[in-house]
Amino acid sequence: MKKLAPLFVGLGALSFGVPASLFKIAAREGVVNGPLLFWSFLSAVIILGVIHIARRRWLRYQHTNWKQILLVIAAGTASGFTNTFYIQSLKLIPVAAAAVMLMQAVWLSVLLGAVIHRQWPTRLQVLSIVLVLIGTVLAAGLFPIEQALSPWGLFLSFLAACAYACTMQFTASLGNNLDPLSKTWLLCVGAFLLISIVWGPQIATARITAPTIGWGMLIALFSMVFPLVAYSIFMQYLDLGIGPILSSLELPSSITVAFILLGETVSWLQMLGVVIIITAVVLPNIWGMQRRSQLN
């Protein structure tokens, strides 16, 4: 499991890069944000709930209690906050600026992990974080900045990054005695409850349409079901700081998917940024594998 952990956490991060383009396509079809988020999280809860029931991994047989269950559900609200803050920020600032702010979750998660575990990141991990941030600025097309940016929009996208960092840490540290799919289901329940409360007025007044439900289910697979399962199962097997660095693969994934599905242009500076990010992701993993082989 430890050898496969970087691969599946990386695939989970790549999966997170798909929904941004799907949101844009859905918006072109007239789908409203609130109902779309509602059906996305509801679909995730139903899909994981059905799998949970089919596998008969009941919570009462998993050596847990109501306090732990409620903690995991509460932790799931971080994913709901991430989506809420990020979508709101996109009304005020360009997608590139919001993406750069969201990627601050890399160093925020490493810092949060260092505080929780009282173990500071290595110099190689710090170097990787710096490379990720440099690559992010280039890959998002923010060099140079030629327009004024809304401070409130930047703050909202930074709050999304804080919530995303919490999601990564919570999936790695909470409820590890639970079956991973049970844990992921509880996280999605928490996110669904948060979305239902925050977007309640818009959900109640919006008309239910087939495209809303269809896009919601598709987004659920890429934004919650697969990545949260991958994070819940494999994040705990990674060394401190590696998971957040791997999560930075979301940005090059977003750019690539947008190029394929939306036909958005990609400059050579953006491609350079993608290369830098991938280098920053691969570097600590290769170093870690070499160290483990030397110890063995």
C-alpha cells in the first residue's frame, strides 16, 4: 500500500482538476451553481452509501463511536467550504488568480501537518513547495499581471485554500480505524449538509432539470468519490508533507482538461509552470524511494 500511495494520491489530485471545466460546460447549459453543488454532493452521498451498504461494512462493527462519527462528518464540511468559497471568488477575480490562491493549500497543509504532528518538513519538501508556488504562478498565466484584482475575491479564494488544506489533513488523520469507504461516505455527508445550508435559498427556488442532475453526478465522481476515496485510503501512508505536494497536480490537470474540453490556449510559460510543478512532485518521491532502498 505504501508503494502505491503516491500513485493513487496523485491520481486523486488529477481528478480534482476535471470539475472546473465541467462547471463551465454546465454553466453554458444554464445550470445554476447552488443546485449543481447540491446534486453533486447528494450524488456522492448516494453512490458511496450504496457501496457502503452493499459491502455490509456497518459502522457499529468498525470499533467506532458517535463522537468519532460526528468528528468525521464535521471534517467533511471542509470540502463543502472549499467549493463554496472558490465558486464565490470566481465572480470577482479571474480563474487564473483563483487557481493560484487555491494552490496555497500546498504550503498551508504542510504547515498544518507540522503543527498537528509536531514534525517540521525537510529541506527537500520546503524546496518542493517553493517550486510548486513558482510553477503555479507560471501555469496559471499570472506572469505578468496586467489587471487589477479584487482583494475580497483573493481573500475568498484563500479561504478556499485553507479549507482544501484542512480536507487533506483531516482525511489523513481522522477516523483511520474506520473502513476507508465508510470514512469517505461520512466526509461527503458532512459536505452535503454544509452545501444544503449555505446554498439552501437558491436550491429551494431553482428548478430541477435533467442537465443539473446529470452534470452533478459526473462532477461527483471526479470531485468527491474517486479523490476522497484515494485520499482516505492512501494519504495516511505518505511521509509528512508529500500528500500536499502531490495535490498540486490539480493545477496542471485543470489546464490540460480545459485545453482538451474547452479549447483554451496554453502558452509556453504555462507549460513551463506545469513542468516545474511535476518536477516538484516527482523529486521528493524519488528521493524517498532511494532512501528506503538504502535502508533496506
